[in-house]
Amino acid sequence: MDWTPTISDRQGPLFQRIVNALADDIAAGRLHQGQALPTHRALARALGVDLTTVTRAYGEAQRQGLTEATVGRGTFVKAPPAPHARASASPGIDLSMNLPPQPSDLDLDARLAKALSDVRAESGLAAYLTYQHPGGTPAERQAAAAWLDALLPGLALERLVIAPGTQAALYALLLMHAARDKAIYTEELTYPGLKAAAALAGVRLIGVAMDGDGVIPAALDRAARSGEAHVVYLMPTIHNPTAATMPSERRARIAEIIRKRRLVLVEDDPYSLLAPGPAPIASLIPEQSYYAASLSKCMAPGFRTSLLAVPRADAGHELTAVLRATLQMPVPLMAAVVARWMRDGTASKIISGVRAEAKARQGLAREALAGHVYAAHASGLHIWLPLPAAWPAERFAAHLNGRGLAVVTGDAFATGPTPPNAIRLALGAARSRAQLGKALDILCDALRGRAPDPQVV
């Protein structure tokens, strides 16, 4: 009953890490046939994960024949895994991570090699192996400000910080602003990275109701009147996971509420560079906004580069101080490459290629899912697929996993106790269009079939 696996050093979705650890411990003889396992709630508490994650793991373990469960008695080790069952533990196609697709004709390898060669010829590489300014050099910020001019015209350099990824910036902003209230407002479905950062910082997320256009203004105003928090985090362009893009009129209403209620906006905008559209909310209320334009979704996450517009110069100083204390600085060599690409047009060419590939993959999904209701953006990297009531999301995802396809269920995004019965499929994570086509075939075949009878857990 005291089995507590180590899953932090494993890869893949959390539930699958638990299943893999269980299979490994059975195979190694650390767990024996008939041995009782912890209750779902006890294991969730021991691992610091959601109860639904453990329930999903136990269900998948039972499907693979690793365990058996009886109502009123609990879950027990059944037998060593058969070779074919263990092989199914790692999905062949993992569409759980939102990644930008890399078209082969971009030849990113060659472009990166040339950029590094140019940097070396200009100043040598050794100069980038020492400590740099945590918010980016003046030359890098100048290049970034010029590149962001279409979204945030006339952005002053003292209001711009280059951060080592938006995730690091979000955690820094939580430390800066949410310590007072220990809570922030966000959409009722929100970015899992924010949930993870908030949990680490001890900050409570207050979900605000949404509709097809994003967060509902009246709901945000009602929440703000309670005074529980003074920071609001929003993703108004190609929202993750619903793919909603907030129209201009609603952005103006949201900006007015933020101004009136004296809130601080954190606008996470990883997708506008892929899908230009309405002006950022932050451009309407710059004095109350932090705006993050990440390169992870429109170019590649390995650059670890995010461009942060801050309300005032002193806010920039505070943010860079927190970044210095946590992650020190952006990766100097990557920041130099990105700044060079912004100046010479390479960044725009890469983004255009990613956009074209994303559109092609959305076309494949549109054709495969004809007749099914789902949400997407023509240039987006993911789709949001509500499921029929007969297919609970956890069981549906486990079923797909058993067929070699990994997706993310609605509970990963939910801020409340009742997650939507839906999945997110990250189209860009497939290695090729052919692999994506195979994944869509598996998905559609599962949607056409009947949900298997739920097993006792």
C-alpha cells in the first residue's frame, strides 16, 4: 500500500509515467502478484498530481493487464506484463505537446549553421559563453522592438525585456504580482504551463467564464468586483486549448474593464505572429499590461526566447531582477541568432513556412473530421475536440494511447472541478503530414467506434 513511484525522470504524459513505473516495478520484482496498491487519492496526494491523472493511470494499467480491481477492496498487482503490453506503454505518435511544424524546405539546420558561422565571424562564439544582461543586450532589444512594431507600435527599449522563454517570464510575473493576493484571474480553461507555475508559486487560479470569442466581459467584471485578485492572465489569440480568437470589439471592452477595475493584464501571445489579426489588448492599455510574444510556437521552442513588453521602465527593472534570481538570462548565443534573423528577414521567412505548414495540417484535420464538431484556427497548431457523452475523455485518451496515439484531455486546462469532456490534438507535433494522417485515422476510427464498457477501478 506504500508504493510511491519516481516519475520526475520519466518522459511523456503524467498518467503514462505512472503506468510505465508500475510496469517496470512489476518486471523488476519490486511489486508482486496480489500486492495491494495505494488508493487513487493516496497516490495522487503522494505524487502531487490530480486525482484524475491517477484514475487514468490505473485504468490504463488494468487495460494492459497489470492490475485488477474490485469494488470495496481496491487495486492489486495482477501479473508481470506480457511483452506486447509493455511495448504499448510508449505511444508511437505523441500529439500532446503544442509544437510548430517544421517544413523540410525551410532547412532550419542549414540556416542555424549559417547564423552561427556569421556570429562567429563577426565577434567570435566565446563572447557568448559568459554572463549577459538578463533582459537582453541593447542591440537585441532594438531588433526585437523593430520586429514587434506591427503589434506594439513605438515600443520604447526601456519597456522591452528579452526573457528565456515565456514560461520563465510567467513564473517571474507571478512572483512579482501575485504574492499580494495569492490569486489571479484567468480563462476557465487555461494554459497548463500557467497552472504549473501558479501551483509552484502557491497562487490560486480563479477561472472566468468563456464563450466562443474568449473570456466574457461581464464575467470578468463580476470577478474583478470581488477584489480577490488584481492580475488577469489572458490568451486572446488562438486560445489554448479552445482556439478562440477574441474580436476587436470585445478586446476593447476587456481593456476598459481592466482599466476601470485597476487590474494588471498579462497577455500571453504565442500565436499572433502566425495569425496576424486584431491588435493586442496590451496595445490598448500599455500602462497596465505585460505582453509576451514567444518564439516557441512560431519558430522553435529550443531558442528559449520570449519578447516581453512591460508597462514602465521600473517594471522592466523589477522583472529582469527576478529573472536574474531564477534563470539568470536568455541563452546568449540563441538570443544573438534570433536578433540577427529578425534584422535580416530570416525570422519572417521561417514563420511564413511554419504558417503554411500549419494551414496544410489544418486542412488534413478538416478533411478527416468532416461531420464532427471541433474548434480550430486556419493557421493554428492545435484543434479542440469535444467528445460524445458515451466517450469520457479519460477513457477515450487511454483508448487512443493503447493504439499508439497520445493526446491531452480537458482536465489539463481546467481551472475548476468539472473539466470539459474534450481533447486537444497538437497537429504540429507530428513529424510529418504522413504521420499526422495516420494519427487522424486512429482518431476517427475511435470516434466511429463504441466506447468499451468501463472497467471497475
